[in-house]
Amino acid sequence: MTSHWFRMALTATVLTTATVAWPVAAPARASLAWLDHMHVVGGPVAAAGRVVVIVSTPDRSVWLEVIDGKSGRVQWKLAEGFSAITAGVVTAPVIHDGIVLALVPVAGRTSALVRLEGVRVASGAIAWREQSAVVVTDAPTSCPAPLGPRGFCLVAASSPSTPPGLIALSTASGAVEASVPGLQRLMSTTPGLYQTSGAPSALVGVHTPGGTAWGQRVSTLFGAGYDPNYGWNFDSFAGVTVGSVGRASVGANTIALDTAKTVGVASADGKRLWSNRGAFECFGADGLPGPWLCRLTGTATATASGKITASANATLAFEGFNPATGAIRWRVPAAHGEIAAVLSGDVAVADAHRVLVRSPQGRELVVDIRSGRTSSPTAGQVFWCAHANFFKINPPLGIRSPDRMGSSLYAPCDAAGHAVTAVPATSVAAIVRVAGTRVWASPSGLEAVRG
């Protein structure tokens, strides 16, 4: 799991005022199967021949919607809430064994209370429903081992004034399979690393069932001034948990980019194995998973309109590392102009492993983040251009801001970032295959092409 480190490390004002820079309506797509003009903020996720998304509407309400993958028709929808989930955490539908976990508001727009329901994707029928409403403080996910995908895991409390804890629910019945008190939120894409509630901030390794295996203060792992409250990004690689947490800004809207740090921690006991300068997976902004980081220097500032400006002396290089030792395996420097794009999530990807980068000499390079190998874009090559996705909700009482960050929006583009009508033959994690179509969330809505 990731949060947007740069946005969270600045101010809520930056998050609230940033806007998507893509055109309202993109050109018609070649071989377009269907287009639904909805604002997708979570997903899409494929299940049972259908596409499941979380949608924001003009009245700031939020809905869990299920769409037929072949026709694009909405089959059923259910009111959804974000409760008290951190605004910078992207929240997507979680589905196992044909059942999606829904967070259904129960006390109107002024309440963070939601009811947990397991809903059958194929029919919209309620498979199970929890009796007591809860306040959810972190996005639902699969569970840590050994329960894994057989459970829905989330951090929740019985009321806004009671301490939260991890709850693991059976996907089939909704029965509580495990609980771990004193946790605030999940830190890792592969479930298992959590932040404890209260101060000082600490990270713990968790099993469900089994509970806490180890704990380490964040300051011990990263040093003074680092805290997940300024953002985070972690994942696991063969027994080593790797990631970054943010550091406080140096001014009202300014971040010291050279303070970004990535550490490797033994998943079994929490021992720090190594530390590198740089941000793990570029803060998770581009959605390309793997053992790589962004090495940055200088500072960056965000204005009230959401524009990000890197200092004249700022630099950026992409680096690959060995997860076991932290040793740098490869390095590709990037142009100064790439810094703001990377920090805001405005990146172009060729597929699940390759990103388009401009070199300091102005050359366009396609970088394979698995090996660091580079190549020039081929004539007419089409990419997936991503952009950060901000939206507003009706915040419950006690939630400071109406603004949230959704899953990235994608649109086909050329190497210069211009929208094109052709659709790449390649896919990324955000493009799902269902009922003979490929489906993705775009600035125009939910789009599908055949094949």
C-alpha cells in the first residue's frame, strides 16, 4: 500500500486544489467497445465477467458500481463511504471468491460510521453483513499470511473516539478470523507491515492469525524527522521488506528532495539490513512495482494551484537495487523537467515494467526498471499516460478536508505526451481484461476496447 509521499508531506491546501490537467473529453478510441462517462476513483477490478469500480459523482457522493464487461452497462450499485481513511491513500474495491467488501454509510453524510457488507459481484446480493457499524481508518485489503486472500483485512474502531485495530474477516462468511489491537494502518503493498497507533510512530510485522511478530520505531529505521504521517511506500521481496517514509517539509510548501530514504528490513524480525538515499518506486507515483528508486537532490515546491516546481539545482536519477543488500545495480539519469512530472504522477509507461524518461541530453528513453536497459521509442509507439486523480467528497464530521486522491487515470499518448486515438497493445496493472475487453479508467470515464 502506498500514500502520495510528496502531496502528504506538503500541505492539505496543495492536495485540495490540485486538478487533473487532462482534457475533459479524450479523442474517440480505435476499436472502442464502450465508454461510460463516470469519474472512477478506485479500480477497476475484474471479477466474474464484470468490472468493479468506486465512482465519485457531482454531488460528492461515492458509489460502488459493477459494470458488465461486455456491454458496459451498470448492473448494480451501492452507496460507499471512505469513513476515516487517510485522504492520500488510494482506496480500490477488494474482491475475493466473487465477493466484494462494501463500506456502506449508515448515519448520513455527517458520520464516519459504515457497515461492512460482503456483496456478491455477480448479482448484488448481500452474502453477509456485520451487525455493528465501525469507523474505518485504513483502506481494506487482503490479509497478511497465513490467512491471505481468504480474508478481508481493515483497520477500524467501534467509534471515532476509540482506538483502532486490525480486523480480519472471512471472505465467505464475514466471521472475525483474527484481530490485532493498537494498529493505525497498513504500510505495505504485500500485507504484513503496519503502523502502530499513538506516538512515537512504530512499524510492526503482523500475521493473521498470530498478531504482532516484531516492532521497530520509525526513527530507529530511518532517523529523526521521518514519519509515515508524511507518506509511505513499502513492499516485500523474498523475505526483505523495502520502503520509504516521508519527512516533514522544510517550509510551508517546500520539500527537501535529497532527504528521501529507502531501507531494507528483514521481514521475519524487523532488523534493518541496509539504507539508501532515494525514494522507493518514486513514492509509488507511477504504479510500476519492483526493486528500484528515484534518487533526488534539490528541493521542490507546490503552489496553491497544485503546480510543482523543482529548484534549479534539483536532479533525478532512476536506480535499481538488490533487495537483499541494497546494492545499486543500475542507474539512469533523467532531465530536470522530469522531476515535477514524477512527483505529480504524470508519467508515461510502455507496459508493466517500462517507463518513458527524457535524458539530461534531451533524448527520449524507454527504461526497463527490471534491468536498467534503455531503448529509443519506436516510430509511432503508443504509451499509457498516467495522471494523479483528485476528487471531493462530503466529509464526515471530524474529517478536515473534502479532498481525496483516487487511483491514477490513464489515456493513450505518444512519446511527447499528446493524446492519440490508437490504444497500446500492451497493458499495465491498471488495465484489466474481462469478457473479451480491456478496461481502464480514463479522464473521459471507464473505457473498454475489444481484444
